[in-house]
Amino acid sequence: MIWYLLYPFRGTTEPPILDPKHPLRAFFTRYGNQASRHPVITLLISVAVATILIYPFPFLYTNNFTNGASNLPHHVWTSAQPFDGDRTTSPDVVMRSIWVHGSYMKALEPHVLVTALELQDHLLGETINFNPRQSTAQSGHDISSITSLTPGMRDQFHAINGLSNSSWFFHSPLQYWSCSKKNIEGDKDIITTVNANSHRSTSVNVTLRHSIVFAGKRFEDHRLVAADTLVITLVHMRDSPVGRQWERHAEELAMRNSERWRVYPSDGRSLTSTLYEFRFQPLSIQDDLLLGLAYTLTTIYFMMSLTRLRALKSRFGLLSAVFAQIAVSIMSSFTVCAVFKIDVSKIPREAYPLVILTVGLENIFRFINAVIMTPPQTPTAARMTEALGQTGHIALAGAAQNLVILWMLSKVVSPGVASFCTFAAIALTFDLFYLLTFFVAVLSIDVRRLELSDSLTRVSLHTFRNVPNHQSKVSWTEALLNGDSPVSTRIAGTVVMISFILAAQWHFFDNESVPRTASRFIHLLRSQPQLPRHSTAALLSVDIHQARTPTAWLRMQDHETAREVIKIVKPNAHSYIARVYDPLVFVLDGSDRTPTKFGVRPFLPAVYDFARHQSTPFVVVIVLVLAAVSLLLNYLLWDESSDAGGGDRPEDEPLLVVKSLTGGHALDVVLLKASNDGVVASVGLDRRIRLWDVRKGGISYVIHDPESPIDPFPVLAMTLDADSNWLAILSRDQVLLWNIPERRWGPTMSVDVKGRTPAAFFFGYSPIDLINPIIVVRHNGLMTELHMENQRTDELQICKTPLVCVGPHAEKALTPNAHPPPLRIITASRRGCVHVASKLETGWISKEVPCALEGEDEDVISILPLPALSSFLAVRDHSIELIDIFTHRVTHTFHTKQMAPDSLRCFHSTRRRPQCGSVGLAYLALAYTAAENGACVLQMYLPEREGDTICFRDPWTPGSKTCCLWRETVEHAYEVENPGRWEALQIPYIVGIRKCPAPINKVPQPSAGLSRRGRLGRMSSAAKQEGEDLWEVWSLSMYGEQSSVPLNPKFGGQDYLLTDDLGPLITLGKRSLGVGLGNVIKIITVGNERFDSSDSTIDDTFFVGMTSTRRKRSTFAKKS
């Protein structure tokens, strides 16, 4: 709701999206990272807090109103509060009382009880063995003319003999001893008598609870052990002669000037009175229906939200976690309320879960949806971190908003509703705490155990699959249920909370209208602070140090007493109004009213009993619960613990990780090549060729054999074989092989490339050669295959027109022991023709693929082989054709924007085999640079229905029910502006590096020149860091999720060269990129890279020689 209130200032009702560097988001991000990386510790913390707060619950609450514990809420509305209606309203009854004090907290001493009995008998007449049913007085007296009542006449008007305008009754602690002085003086254990008779009833069935006959009570071991005040209360109708007799006799007592006591007020007149309303109202059928409707709607919303999550494998666990969090929040709040003596018995118990349920579900589903929207391939910790960073501040702002609203409402509502506001504030605070601890940990474990990952993946695909490019207008009801309308669940919890509190307020004040409540709130805001009105009793509480004031005593009256009195004074009613006079206070002479440590304690008496008797079991239970939860989590996460390798959790690393390979070159890196094994070859302007092993932390060595005169410079091209055993270097007129494990030169062959970089340079495949042949394709269309072992050369003129694009097409073998299909080379020429060169048993042949089209978009400007799909992509100005490599038929045409030359990249799911026997995919994505604005464009294609397969079969050929033809796919497009340079990885991610806007007050850029740059290499680390901050790494997933990190994190004082442009960019493994930045190589990884070229998954980048049967382990062993 706060975002709606801030609309005039912000111009939007959407919650703000904080910058990643914002302190609040940074805090939640750091916390989310730690909580998800250590979910067991986080969960144990929440379990420990929950156990500490829940275990005392049964010891602090009771239905027995005399044992010092707190009262549980029941199925009723109860209250004892000042009447807020018309002050001229006639009360139903009048309540008068005397409070008798001895020394501080010593009201149960015999002499105090005896004195109180004398006062009682003087006010009411003789009360020994009081039994008004035995009255023999005759009726017919004129009560207005009666000045003195005999006991018989008095008892005639008692309520037990029939309710009338003259009725009366009383309750007194002296009734424990039948109002007998002899019984009091003969009682050897007054405390035992008081506790044993706490359930004793008067003649009108009013239970003599300690709460109505004592004030300032002290309990120990659930027993009353001391009291500060004896309370004798007379309840009479307005015209009762007993009430008038009480007034006269009270004045007489004050006028005696007895040396045995002091009287307050001194004249014995209690002139100050207050109208109080006492209510005991069970829930009506209407209340039950409204509460039932509210819970039904909440349940429907919860089940619909849970269904939309599609968390099939963990739905029951998620449901259990949600209700466990809400239940624990409520029980924890009850415990805190009991400790601080916050009375929660005024509101029906059915109402307490409602507010917490609505607000709690709002936060829970917001967090779950944020987790779902993160890419499923993202590491668990990164997903939880990002989700909590996006939603943490919203949950915190919502909690703060609700706390402020509850505080304001508590100032204008009745005391019972104000206590509910306090409870709700505590519960909402606990709900936020358990959300950030318990639920975050549970969801993190659930996702990490892969119970949700499959479902979340399907949900993500389902979400993107079912969002068409042109969305149709949805109904208001559908938008409301989906949480998309302005009146959505973002304000539902707050609206329910406010509505229920106002409904409870109107329930207590039947005669109060909405304007009345609003005017009271406005009056509260406008009113100036005033000193409260001090009654005589209130002032006495300070003068004689009363342990409990009369006002506080009245509000402590339990609902059972109210119910019993209502049955007497207003049968069949749910409330009554009483005019309550300030008590007449008697303080025995010689009493010491100095407060002592044995007075009323600040916390609930049951808390002290619990601490005294349950401390040891309490600690044992906490330890046992934590141990049991630890063992359970250890069992559930056993497989994960074994796989993690002693607690090392690489999947918890950030999404984008940047590492540096430094110290290898003195000048700029100008050429890079890499293999799937994590071996990188680099060439620098310092005339060094260096090999790096990224798997082992970037150890490296320079290619140099002192026993050989070979000079590989200038280096025109390089390539690594699939096994990382050989590095092929193309020099000016020869090809050189370097043996990587043995660190020595291998065979060399001459080749005429006229000193120019070829169009393609890579390893081929030969089943008979120990060293796979090397293929050189020149721009003039001439291909040369070099067999390095036997120094044999095969040549083929692939195309007679200069080439613009060359791509090797090497498919994998169908079975592990079979040879792969023959190598193919696909080319595109300047005139738009496409050729496919194939190596057969008889030699190489070249065939042209008919791709000519009529119209403006006729020329093929580039090609991209897709060996895993037995296809290739033919790129035109505004379209891309998917062509079968065998039949040369166009499978599908993709329409695109005009793209920059040689910018097309493609990634797709693992190849499937549908029931129709064709090629099938779960998704396919095309990425390219738009020629118009330079943006990186990602076009994603998904089946129309979840679970279907994109089928490559002929549209006119019958297929299975799960086949989705290309024309039936759904396209989603995303753009990244200012992409810089980028590459597509085998996992569904695009990663790029771009230059950020130059920051203010940066170190001036140096002028060109190697000597100047060399001096800058020795600049301070602070200056170097400022230069490095110009570069940023960004990523884009197949779902359109973007993230970014600086390219250059702070790293020591190592030497490096500043540069205005990036060096060569290569893919490395399945998740990594390598880029030259000056004389440093940056390795950018998405998630955690496991270099393994023997992986059986598809690989459309390193597709040459991947299935060699003569596998040799690549090592960086020293030359022997």
C-alpha cells in the first residue's frame, strides 16, 4: 500500500527496483548469498529461535484464571473498557468497592483480613455465613423511605431472590472464610485457603477468582503467594437501597476519625465515576460466515498460487513450509505477548491467523516468484541471492508500513483491539524473520536438492512459451487472481489487516459509525498533548504505592467473570454498562507502604515459574531438537554432501566469474586459441607464444626449444586439437606442430599462403593417422589438407569465387566405437553461392548447394554449421535458412533484422528423437548483431505447448502428437544495447564485454607509445583500478535475464597495460570466454566450468576431431 500512497511523488505504484549498489539491496544480497550457501546453519538458527519461543507456550497459557498464567483467546469477543457512547446513557448497574491495604504486598495477613471484615460488615451489615436465600423479611416496604436495612430486609433485595431495580450482590475475599472472624483467626495457612477456594462461587454463581477479589497479586508455582489489596465490590441496580446504605455508612466510617486506618478520600465520598462497558459476546453466525469466507478465499488464493508455481515434486513440502512458517510466527508471538502481559483473550481465536496468513503469503509468493524468474541454470546461491536482493526491501518496506499502520490504529481503537494490534505487529515481525531464515533456507535446500529445479525450468519455459508477442486483453478478475491488477496481493494483506481491525472496533462499539472512527483519528492527530485526568484513586497509587491501580485492575477482569455478571444483571444479553465509582481506599494505620522486591513483577508470573523449574528441560529440548534437525538435514543432503567434496560448493559461486591470467606477456596479446580441455594458447607482440592450463589455476610456459632452431614468427594462425596434445602454428610459409605434453617441436610442412591469414585453419580427422591432418582454407577457395606424419598434401578447389565465410562441419559418431561421419567444409562466397566439400574414401569433392532466391534478399552472406543437427544456417540480409546437410532442403526460414557480417551465433537444446524419427529440439536460439543500431539481438524459439518437441520433419509428413512444426513455434526476442563484443556459449547464455561511460576524475589517458604504456604498468594500484573500471562483462540468458560485473576486479599490484580496445575473443569450454586485455588474458565463466572434452553432450563450436579414439591425456609435464 505504501507504493500507492507515494504515487503522487513517484508517478508509479510499482515497487522500486533498487540499484545493485544500493546499501539496502546490497545488504539483502549479501545475506541471501550467505543464507543460501549455508542453509543448514540458517535453518538451525530459525529452529533454535522457534524452539525457544514455542516450548514455553503451554507453560504460559491456561484456561485457569487463578494461576498466574496468561489467558487463551476463546470463541468470544470480550472487553472491559470505558463506555465511548453518550455520557447520559443510563447504566445497567452501579459498582462500588473498597480497597483495603495493609503493609506493601501483605494484604493476606490475619489482622488485615479481620479489619476488612469489620469494614464490610459496617457497609453492608452482618455478612457471616451469608446466605440470602434464608431471608424471612416481608415484602411491601417502601424502599424510598427506608433509611436503615436489617439483614433480612437487605437480603430480600439480593439478586438471588429475583432481579429488580433494587437488586444487589457483592463479592469479597472474606467469603473464602464465610465472612467469619473466627474462621479467619483460626486459619493456620491462609495462602492454602485462598488457593483452594479460588473456584468457590457466591450465591449468584459468581466465581471468587483472585482477579476480582485481590489487586496487586504475586504468583509462584501457579499459586497466589501474596496480594497487595483486598477488594470488596458491591454491584447493585440504580434504585437499590443497599447502594444508598453503602454510601451513608462509608461517610460514617470516614467521620469516625479512627486511629486504626486512613481513608481516601477523607470524607468517604467517591464522587468520581466512569461508565464502563463489559462485554462477553460469542461469535455470531454472521461472524462465522465472514471468517469462513475470508479463510476460504485465502485458501483458494493460496492453492491457485501454488498451482501456478507448478512445483510438482515439492508441492507438499512447499505447502508444509509455508504453513509451518505462519504457525511458528503466530505461536512465537503468543509467547512474547504472554511474557510482557499483553492480553490476547479479548479477540476470538479464529481471527488471529487471518492477518498473518494474508500478509505472510504475500511475502512468501513474492519471494518464490522471484526465484522462479531467475534462470534455472544459474547456481542455487546466485538464484536465492538475486531473488532476495529484488524482494527483500519490498518485504521490509511492507513490514514497516504495516507496523506504522498498526501503531496508528492502536491509538484510536479500544484496548482489546489495541492488544490485537500489538500482537499483529509482533507476529508480522516474526513472519519477516522466519521468511529470511527458515523459508529462505528451506527453499534453498529444496532447489539445491533438485526437487524444484525441473519444475522451475518447466515453469520458466512455460512462462516464456505462453507469453505471445501481442498479448490479448485479460479480464479484471483474471488480472486480480494473477496479481497483475492494481488491486492485487501487493496490498491485499494490508487491506485485510485494516479491514479486520476496523471490523473488530465496530464490533465492540455497536453504536459507532465509520465517520465516528474517522473523526476520532483526526482528533487524535490534531490534538495537543494534554495531561491525563487524575482521579483520586490514580493519585493514591503514587501516594500509597499501590501495586495495581483500579483502572488496570478493571481491565484485567477475565471474560468468564463478565459472562457470569451478565447472566445476573442482563440475562440473554452480551454486554452491560456499569457506572464504576472510584474505590474507597482504607490503609491500616502503621502499615509500611514502601515497595519491596516482593511486589508485582514486570513479566508474567508463569515466566518466572518456567525459568525456575523448566530451565534444564528447556535447554535439553533445544539441544535435542537442534541435533534431530541436524541429523535430518544431514540425511536429506547426504548425496549432495558427498558430491560437494568436503564442503566445497562450486555451484554457489557468483553467476559471472572473472579471472586473470597475468605475467605471461610483456606486450599486448594479439592471438588466442583454446580447447575444451581448458588449454589456452596465446601470442603477444613481445614475440612469445605461451600455453596456459586454466584447469590448474593458469599455470603456463613459453613455447621454446633451445635444441631446435625453429622460429614460428610471424604467427598467422593457430589451432589446438581436441585432445590438447598438439598445437598447430601457421607461419609465413610453413605449418609447425608443438607437442604440448612433451614440450618439443613436432613435424613441420611447407604451405604457400602468400603470407596472408587463411579463411580457416583447423584440425581434421583421419582414422589411420596418429596425428590428425591440418586443413588450411584460403580466401581464394583453395583447400589444402596436410598429413603431417607422412608429409602428404591433398588439395581441392572448393569454390572458384573468393570466400567470405568458412565453417567445418564434423558430426559425432553414432556409437562410441564407430567412426564419425566424413568431415565436411561449408563455404559461402562473395557472389552468394554455398559449397559443401566432403571427404570421401576416394578423396575430397565439392558440391554447390542451390540457395539462390529471387528478390532483394537473394544472396547468402554467411553460413553457420550445426553438426549436432545435421544442418547448417544460411544467412541472408533479413532472413536465415535452416538447411539439411544431406538433402540440401530448407527446413525452415527465420526472419530477422539486417545483421552485421559474421555475427550470427546459435545455441540449442540436446538433440532429441521424436516418435516420427526426425530430429527434435526443446528450443533453439539465434543471436546476432543488428546492422542498424549495433544491438545484440536474441531470438528464442519454443514449442507452442509445454513438453512438445520442435520437429524437423517435412510439414506434409505425418508426425506424433508431441511434434511441433517450425511454423507452430513461439518466438521471443530480446535486445542488449551497446553490447560491445560478445559470444554465445554452449549453455544458453550470451556473454559480452563492453566499455562503460568514462567516470569523472579518472586518471588521464596516456598518449600512444609503448614506452609510455610501459611506465603506466608501474602505476599505483588505485590508478590502475580506475582505468580498469571502464570495462564491464554482461550476460543474457535464453529467458532474457541480464546481469553484469566489472571486467577487472581488484587484484594486487600485478603489472598490466591499459588499453582502449579489446584483444582477441574466444570461447573456452562450455561456460567460459577468453579475451585479451592488453597483456592480460581475462577468463570469464558463467557459473562453474568443468573442462572435459570427452563430455558426450553436443558441441557445435569445437566440432572437429572430437571423437578421436587415440585419446592421450593432456598434461603440462616437463620435457624429459
